[in-house]
Amino acid sequence: MKKEWQGIVRVCNDSKDFGLSEHFYLVGTPEVIQLETAISDRVSKGVEDTAVCNCGMAAIGTVLEYLLRPGDKALFSNALYPETIRLANDYQQRKGVQVEFVNPTHLKMLRRLVIDLKPKLYFFELIGNSMQMPVVDYEKTIEALKDTGVVAVVDTTFTPNFHPLLQNNGDVKVIEVASMSKWETSHDAVAGGRISASEEVIAQIQDSFTYRQTVMQPLIAKEIIRRTEKEIGEYYGEICQNALVAAAMLEENFKVKRVYYPRLPSHPQYQLVQRQFQGLAGGVLYVVLENPIKLARFANLLAEDQNSSITPSFGAEDWRIFPLIGRWGEHAPVKGLFRIAAGISSKGFEGLQRALKRL
């Protein structure tokens, strides 16, 4: 669908519900249209249109607000980004939505819950953002949702949004969400999120009050446009390779108890990764220290290195450490757990080795 610049649009259709007499928002600027069109051209078939937001969590929140009403039921993977799980629980506690969590690799249980619960949606990430990093068998998951009316909300942040996996969805309605502060920008200074779905769904989402509070600014869209599909693919491939080398190195270190990375032969879904992602398992790995009380010290040692930093983001030039302690500790099934996001620089390996020696 060809979009056209429509300028500043006054929208009053639901403003009164929020105590507003009128409401203005900037929609469909030339830069945003160019970005949305570029994304729509490379995402999966059946996903015809895209709306961009100011961050990934805004994209997720906008989709949940669009789909869910009090009394609805929703099914979520139990291997999601902690803030997504927090948002799901918030819907249950404050908005009267019945929320259930399921292991995304247990397809029989998934099918049973879909039939018994009759949820409005099933939210999952292609590669789980939790300790075991479970990998979703996408074809079988879509098969489990067929003929149920359940909307598949797929977070593709861990993998580029032009991945060919999401090409055949049958009759299942799919809405893709992703943070664009990763592969599209490579640094934290530019944040963005995207929602990709049918033209009808995107039109309804863009007309919602929630979306109008999260519209991406033109200058941000212009910055993201700088990255081409080819550049993203090459960048992603290099980071995947660095993550694999780091995972293998850490797995051999006596100060490390366990490493979880889907590309390692020790991962239970190694073969699925080979078949489904052609061996590209993302740039993130989870690690458990042998001595958990040294987790904070290890994080600080890495943060001292100019090629590393402490942050929950990933897909950047520098390496990132994300220790699951403090308020994040509730999401750590074991003590001493942290997440490493490989960077593009090979110097990150040196920082890891130095930190382990000094630990």
C-alpha cells in the first residue's frame, strides 16, 4: 500500500474518553512513511503494513492495548523479556485480563491451553529472552494456533525483521513487534519500535489513542533509515559469530558454571536453530557463574573495560553485561545469572578474559 503525507491530523473520535476536547498528533510524515514502507517491503508475507513507535515496549503495549479488554484471556510465553512479563502481569492485576504463561517449547501444553483457555492472543519471542533461551518451532506453533482465532503476537527483536521464517502463517492472524534500538540503529541514542500486520490492523492501531502517544518522531525515523537491509544482515551475522565464540570460550572456563546459547551443541534445540535460523542464533547469551556472590564484582570489572557497559540493551558496537540482581533478581531462576550481549568489536573478548582472570 502506498502511503501519502497527510500532515498534522486532528483526531477527536475518542479524545472525550480521556477528558480531552481535542487532540492533535503528527502522523505519516515523509520520513516515517519511508521507514514504514521499507520495513513492510522486507517483513513476512501477510504482514502488509507497519507502524513505528518511539520504543519497543511502546510497540508491545500498543498492541496489547489494541487487542485486550477486561475479561479477556491472554497466553504468554514464560521466556520473555522481564519487562514484557511485568506488563503482562499488570494487565492481569489492574485491567482484569486473565493471563497464563506457558513454556513455548511444550507444544502439546500450548495446544491444550489454546483449546481450553480460548485466549485472545499468544505472545512469544522467536528466541526466548530468559536463562534457557528456548527456541520456538515457528511452523509447529502456528499449526497449534490454526482454526482457533488466536492472534499470534511475535516479538522478533532477537532476529532481524526481514527473516524469511515468518512467511507461511496459514489462516493465523500474526502481528509482529520488535524493538528497533538494536540491529537498525546499533546504539542507544536512537530508540524505536515497530508493529507489522495487515493493512486493516495497522490502520486500526494507528487510529488508537494509545498509539498517538507513542508516534515516532521524524528525526528518529530519518536516523534509522540510514541502515540498509544489507548492512543489518551483515552486522547481525558478525555479532552472531562473536556471540558463538564468546559462548564457547566461557563454556570452557572453570569460573563459569553454565552457558546458555542456542548455537552451542550443548543447547537442547541446537538442531532446530540450524534448520530454522541457518545457525544464526542472535547476539545474546546467558551465563551462570560458579561463585554467584561474585556476580556484582564481575559486572563491575566488565564495566571498567571501555569496550563494555552495563545495560539491558544489545545489538550495539560495544559489549553489554546485564546482571540479574537487584530488582531484576526476581527473574533469575538461579543465583549468579547474567546476560552478555556480544558487540561488533573483537576487543570484547579481551575484556571478558581480563574480567574472568581478576574475578
